[in-house]
Amino acid sequence: MKFKIEFKMECVNAPILSGVILETKVPISIDTCSISQKGGRMVIEVPNDVADTVRKAFEAKGVDISVLKTPIVRNSDKCVDCGACISVCPSKTYSFDKDWKLQVSTENCTSCGLCIRMCPQGALSLESRE
């Protein structure tokens, strides 16, 4: 299961992620991570059977955590199937079908945002809440 985690600036230097890993003994895969002057944002992936345990551990540390059900959203009215997103996607989220129509495999998406910046039509956006 994928989660979006948001840290307030005062939490950025705290060892929250390592604390959750040590506490829960759950392997956590970091898909993306960014830190700015306002705080931090991370997309992680954990095994489904322990997702609730991990969520509670982050919440206990005061971190905003939410399930990332659909990491990327494509507006089919704006999309012209140009494939610009395919060329920059490191996780192979996008592909063409046999009719050259763009296909999206959201389970591969790491929410890096490269496709959003590349899309000339503004047809892609990040979805972040349950």
C-alpha cells in the first residue's frame, strides 16, 4: 500500500522514518521524498498486511499520513495521447496500447511528478487523499 506522508518543518530533522522502521520492523520503500522551507513530503510503500500498523506508528509521531489510492490522475478530455509522459517516467507508469492510446498503470507510479511537468496539455495531476 502506498502512503503520502507530510512533515511540518520542525519535524524534518527528526528521525521519524527510521523510528517507525525500528519500532514496527516493517520494510518501508521510499518512492519519492522532497524537503522545502515549508516541510517535507514523502511517498512510501509498505506491505498491505502491515499498512495499518505503519499508519498508526506515523500518526503517533504527529505526522500527517494518508493512503495514496490513485497517485496520478489523467484528464482524458485534455490528453492528446502524445506520449511525452512515457519518455520521462522512471517507473513505466505509461504505455501505448495497440491503437496508440495512452494507458496508465497507477500501481507503478511513484508520484515523482516528472510527467506533470512534461505534459504539454496539463492533463496530469497528483492525487493525494483517500
